[in-house]
Amino acid sequence: MTTPLVILMLLCSPLLLSYFAGKRGIEMRDRFASYGLGLAFLFFALGHFVATEGMVEMLPPWLPSRYAIVYLTGVFEVMIAAGIFISAYRQVAGQIAIATFLCFFTANIYAAWHSVGLGGHQWGPVYLLIRAPLQLLLIFWTYHFCVKRPVLP
């Protein structure tokens, strides 16, 4: 059940590091907060390549080409992370990230309902009491720091 904690750590650590390094101001805050989101997306993508079997279990068995879907969505998440790190693409990457959070949450629901997959889904539907608020936080974070006010160079 450490996955949500790792996600929160990745999300917040660049922001905290920038604060302690003296990088203050709204622009710096937003930039480093978006970097945290980029790190989180790299972490999400890593799971697709390191724990492929668990990711495949999160998809219904009737879905064709589940391994290909897992690998392709991992590449997709790396592309989102790259877009978040490049300020010129941050707003569009943020919009795509929000759509991704909404679409991929269905896999989290399926996995929790069937107690399969990674990161706490084995707990069953009770895991959604943790995952749903985390998903909302990720969407809010993305909107606030990438879509609403993208930091330009």
C-alpha cells in the first residue's frame, strides 16, 4: 500500500525542495509543482514496464491485446511526462493528463473490484477510499499547475 505514498512524495518533493532552496514565487512554485507531476507520470510509466503482469491483471480478460495496451500506455505516460517537463507543451500535456486520469481510473475501479493488480488493489473496493481522493488530487494538481496557469520560459 506504499504506492499512494510514493505518488504523493514524487508529487510534492520538487515543490518542497524548491522552497527550501529559496526558489520562491508563484512562477517557481508552479514550475516545480508541475515537475512533481512529471515525476509521478514517469513512476506510473515505470510500472507498465517493470510490473507488466500486475498491470495486465488490472484490465478485464475480454479486452484484446492487454500486454500491448499496457506497454503502449506506458509509452504514452512517458510522453505526457515529457510534455509536462517542457514548458511550451505543459498546458496541452496537462489537458491530456487529466483525460488520462479520468480514462485510466476505470482500470483502477476494475482492479479494486476484482482485488487484482498492483498498489493496493488487492484490498478490494475499500482501496477506492484511498485511490479516488488521490485521483481527485492528481486532477486538481494537474489543472492548477499545468492547465490553468502554465509556466512559460
